[in-house]
Amino acid sequence: MRLVIIDGLDGVGKDTHGRLIAEYYKDYGEPVILRSHPAVDNYFGRKAKEALLRPGTSNKIKASVFYMLDVLRSIRKYYRPNKKGTLIMVRYLMGTAYLPRKLVKFGYTFFENFVPISPYMFFLDAPSEEILNRIKSRAEHEIFETYDALEKVRKKAMLLLENWYIIDTKGSVDDTFAAICVILEELDEN
């Protein structure tokens, strides 16, 4: 099973590109499972989403814990290394960048040892100003969706991207997806 991981801050286009990648592989006749976290089809995802919409430090911690449990649930339920097809996980390891600075690297390393990783790991990136402009058009706003919070989380995430493809999403969706497709084709050939 091919595992494609799409991560990045809020507003960079993770869900959009997850859906485009799913269509890309479906067009080749492959079975595809697309999981976006937090997922509202289970208790952990609903609790993570609920905490993300409320202010306060305790909700930040709750959101992180339930988010990680939601990801672990998805892996347990959908990831089958010996099965044909593609599993696309939107929001995966970078949830650890939302932890307090002292815990970010530890949390990432710890979590990385419990989940499958892949050569297909994409971190979608854009400047915080661009992200904030995209987020403003949404009906809901999460606790991490302020300029200062985005800047802090982005800096912490950048410390963790050693084995990731960093994709700039400042341009159009088509340009971003074209850049991702070049990498997908290269990886699929190997």
C-alpha cells in the first residue's frame, strides 16, 4: 500500500490537494482511501475538532491528544502494508508542531516511531500572511488560526522537515498540484 502524507499549517490547501491526489490515483484504476484529520466520523476526531474551536490552553492540549488518537485510529483501521492501493493521510505527523516548543522534537520523534512513514511525505507551505487571508473566508476559526500562532507553529514545523518534500502553495492550485505530480511520478517509478 502506498502511503501519501499531506501535512502543513491551516489554510495551505491540504484537503484540496489530498482530494486531487486521490483522483490522480483513481484515474489509474487504483483503490484509494483518503483520511483527513480530525475526522468527524469517530469520537477522537469529533473531540479534537470540538477542542480546536474553543479557546484556552487546556483545549490546545485536548486538541493535540485527540488529534493523535484520531490519526492512530485511522492507521489501525485503514493501513494495510501488504494490500494494493493508496492511503492518503491529510494532517499526520505535523500535529506535533502544535505542542509546546520544548516538546515538539520529542513529540515528533516519539509519534514517528508509532506510525508508518513514507517517502511520499509532502509539507505544504505558504507565508503566514497568505494563510491568514485564506482562513478569513471560512465560517469557523480554530484556536491556532491567528498570525502569531501560525508563525510560531510554522517555525516549529520547519525544524521537523528533514525527510519531507516542501511544496510552496503561494501560487495557483494547478501549479501546486503540478509540482506534487512531478514528485509522485518520480517516486512511483522507483
